[in-house]
Amino acid sequence: MKKEDLANAVKKLEAALDALGMTEHEDTRIMPVYVEYWVANELMKMGRDVEMISRRSYDLLLPEKNVRIEVKSGKFSGLNAAASFGKGKQIKNAEFDFCVFTTYDIDFRVKEAMVFAREELEEVANKPRPHFAAHPTTNPCLLLRYNSLDDYLEDVKENDRLEIEIDLHKHPEKYVNRWDKIR
């Protein structure tokens, strides 16, 4: 996809999100599509060649080095947003190289983009937490993002905490807008 076509698609999707936001309709099905285009556009702005793949295993490909990127989106509802990795197969089977997890609020605007190497997410796949999942039998492997470390520590019991989540909340600068990690 050409850079200008991608930028145009992002603008049109944003217009659709604006229209949905005005209705206060809770339909969030468009958000994962928008976020994939948004991430591809951000990478393209940085001079990267990007292919939209949208496979079950990953969403974007940087063809120059065959780098596979999975894109996740999570709506902040209350204190947190979550990225669902199903039963963790994508992570365990190394089906992507990097993950970009974007969070958003009720206004359908990207709040933050966090970049993770797949290896950083192995704990997510190895410690399912179905009691946090909207669909416990199919999506128990979650990465949780809270507004603050204090909110996380208050809401997540010690035996349910993940080191990657603690590190994300203590040191967000290691993940938020770290596009340079994608090499």
C-alpha cells in the first residue's frame, strides 16, 4: 500500500470513529481494524516499508527484514485495558516478532502505543488468567494495562501479577512509543 493511500485510509477510519463516538454507541468492532492501519501508518511515517497482512498469526510485515508484527487494541474500561492473546498459541509458537498494543478510551482515540518483543510476552502465554477475561475459555492469556502502578497493585492480587506488567507500570518508557525496538 502506498504511503498516501494508507494515510487516507487512516483519516477515513478516524472519521468513522468520530461518527460512532458522537452516537455514544459501544460498537468497538472497527477499532482493531483502525489500529492496524494506524500502526502501519506510524511505521510508514518513520520510513519503514509495511505490508498489511492481517493473518491469524500476525497483522503487519516489514518485508525488508521479514519482521512480523501483531497489533492488539484494548479499550480502557474503568481502571484498565487488556490485550488478549487467546490461549497464548501466537506467543508460544513464535508466530510474530513484535507486538504493538494500543489502548484507547471511550472517544476511540489511541491513548498510547506500547511495543513488545515477542519474548517479553512469554509470561503472558504461560500464565493464563481466565478470571480477568471477558471470554475465559477462549481468551485467558491477557496483558493488562492500568492507569498507574498503584491501580495495578490495588486491583491485581499478588499471585495474579506478571513481571512484564509490573515492569510496564514501573517503567513505561521501556515500552510506550518505543518504535525503535522494532528492528
